[in-house]
Amino acid sequence: MARALALGARGRETATPNPAVGCVIARGGRLLGEGWHARAGEPHAEAMALAACREPPAGATAYVTLEPCSHHGRTPPCADALAAARVGRVVAALEDPNPLVRGRGLARLREAGVRVETGLLAAQAQEAHRGFLARMSRGRPWLRLKVAVSLDGRTALANGESRWITGEAARHDVHALRARSCAMLTGIGTVLRDDPELTVRHVPCSRQPRRVLIDSRLDLPLEARLLRGEPPLVLTVSQDAARRAALEARGAEVVVVPAEGPKTDLAAVARLLAERGFNEVTVETGAKLNGSLLRAGVVDEIVLYVAPMLLGDRAQGLASLGELATLADAPRPRIVDARAVGDDWRLTARWES
Ligand code: AOF
Ligand code: ZN
């Protein structure tokens, strides 16, 4: 299963919106075939592994990082293919929460006389498939806030200067986070202040994540860097047809989303991102949008890069949460990982799902 997880990771950038599944077929400790799902529309991991078998897999065990599918989607059901190949046992790390599957793949295998086990390396598989699992079971992507802060938790000077808080190693690490993201999300305030590109640059990446901008009033300047390269998705509550036409003429896709007062409804934004098939979304933005996303309850994870630098209490914080009346109101994620990245530290904090 560990090998299956490693194989699955090869499809991490390209399998989306599908999960990056891996599969190993073995008998008596001998590897017969292995495969992974590279791209939606192409064969699933099990089909690849079956096709790669050096000898007939009758009686062998298939290790899969997710329940084999039972539906005719872009490809035929993997459960049927495994049963037809007379595999003796299927070990799946997790059930597939896709309503089209959800236990039916395993049931079909059992009906065909195949022994079925689940739960092997389930925690690792949950980690690998967390975007897909969030989208299928909660109807929203796995949403990650990435923030670079000083030792005293500040993101920028009061005047907005924020460019080089963390060092080069942390910057590379951020690009690896971007590379595994289906989409990058930011807000218009950040674009007006920093004019970010939000592309993957310092690490190898086989496709660029979709860039998504929340821009309630369609203030995006036509010369913004976001409008260069692949077209961004602009989410707005504005009905300004002229602004919209101008942005569309520059290639942007503009979508009107439900409003919450003068602002965009962020729960609706999260649903839209899931409907678009984005499994993992990384947010790089300022305190206002970070705070609004936290208050909307759509954040799964904060990845915090902490730099050895003090910016003082006039500098900006990482999330506007208003004034909390009591500590009981403080959002409390759990820190699940802490490690040094160059001279900086990276903390990963998560909410229980
Ligand atoms: C598997 N093995 O390797 C993957 C699975 O449209 P399709 O035919 O590509 O089906 C996509 C769905 O299949 C996806 O939403 C998920 O439920 C499952 N993914 N299943 O048996 C695989 N990637
Ligand atoms: Zn399948």
C-alpha cells in the first residue's frame, strides 16, 4: 500500500478532478503489476496495474489507495475489471465517498467472490486524497490558507510592505504547495497592493493551477499580472456589464456569485470551487479575506511560514476576526506539523473535519 500511495502521488498534479489513486498487484510478496491514475479520462489505477501484470493475476492481491469504482464514468468500472481478472483479494485504504461509488465497488467485488479488506494505511490515504475527500463528502475543496509571518505573527508593515519576510527555501516550499493545488485563490485587495502572479515557478510542475480572484466590484486593473498567461476566474457580485466586458476581452472568465450584503458569499464561493472540480485550493491573500474565510467556516488548514524577524504591533496581522469578546470565541485549529524550512519554520494547523 505504501508503494501504491507513492505511485498515486505521480498523478497528483494531473489527475484532478479525479483522486490521484495508485494500485499494486502482488502475489506472495512478488510484484505482478502496478499503476496509477494519470489524468481524468484516462484509465484508472487498477486498469493500468492490470494491464501491466507480467503474468495472469488470478488469485493475487490488489492494493489500492481508494475503493475501486463501480460506475461507468469516463472509464468502465474497476471493480468489474478486477473481478474479471479473477484477483483473489482487494485491499483498499479507504472507501470512495463519491455518491456514484460509496461502498458499491467493494460490494460488487464481494459478490464476485473476491475477499475485500479496507483501512490499510488509511491515515496516509486520507492525507493523499484529502482534497477529493473534502469535495465529495463536504461539497467544498480542501481550503488552505498560506501565510508568511514574523515571529510576532505579523504579515506586513502598516504601509503594506511585505515582500521578503521569509527566505528562499520557504519561497520554494510555497511553490511546491502551489504546484499541488488545483486552484490559487486571492482577493482584490491583495492584487491592488502586490499585483501577484500566483503561478508555480521555482519547482517543476506539469500544469499551472487555475487562478481565482474574489473581486466584489470588478476593480481588477486591466494591466494586472493576473491577466497575463492562462485566464483567471474572477468571482464577483457586480452587475457592471462594461467592466465585465473589459475583463472578458482580456481573457478573464467572470462569474457572478451570490452576495452577502455588499460582499461575496464565501460559502457559495467554496461550493462553486467544488463544482468546478477543484480538490485542493490554496489561498494567498491579506488579513481581510483570510478573516472572512475563517469566519465563513470554509478553511481546513493554515500553513504558516514563521520568519525570525519582529515587525512590532503596528504591523498587520494575518486574519481580521473583529474583536473577540472571549477566548472561547477564538478559532482553535490543531498544529499537526512543525518543521524548519531554511531559516524559517513552517507550522501546519488544521481543523478537525
Ligand atoms: C478508481 N480508480 O484510479 C480513480 C477512481 O469519470 P471517471 O471514470 O474517470 O471516474 C472518476 C471517479 O472514479 C472519481 O470521481 C472517483 O470516484 C473514482 N476515482 N476510482 O477505481 C482510480 N481515480
Ligand atoms: Zn475505477
